[in-house]
Amino acid sequence: MPWILLFIAGLFEVVWAFALKESQGFTKLWPSVVTIVGMLVSFWFLALAMRQLPLGTAYAIWTGIGAVGAFLVGIFVLNEPATVMRVLAAGLIVSGLILMKISSPA
């Protein structure tokens, strides 16, 4: 169950990161509201997951899901470039997440 909570936390991290971009520096009301609510929900699920998962594992995977998720949203929603180096970097992050999960005692 803590892994599911952590995954949900990571998804909400992607939501708030995208909304933050759309808020244009908190100058647009609704994207700003989604950013703040998304942050709170993301932190809540992260906190629940951390009840059973080690700090380093939970935090690394949470930020990794957010980073790779935001990268994918950037490519598929915001039409950001998918260069070989960027895709390779995202692949390395995913590899690190897999290793972190495999090596976790929880």
C-alpha cells in the first residue's frame, strides 16, 4: 500500500508542476489554485507513504516520478523538444528509480 500512496503522490507532483507552469508565476487564479491544492495532496500522500517507507527511498522516488512525469507532460502537452540527450537523461532517472525500489527494505 505505501508504494501506491507514493505513486499517487508522484502523480500529484506532476499535476502541480504543470499547473505552476500554467499559472505564469501565480498570475492566473485557477492554475494557481490547482498548484497549491496539488502540492498539498502530493505532500499528504508522500507523508502517508513515509510512515512505512524509508525517507531516502520515498523522497527519491517521489521526485523521480515528478521529474519524469513533468518531462513527459512537457513533451506531449507543451510540445517541448524530445532530444536524444533529454530522453537518455529521463531513462537514467527511471533506471535509478527501479534500483531504488529493488533495494528498498520495505
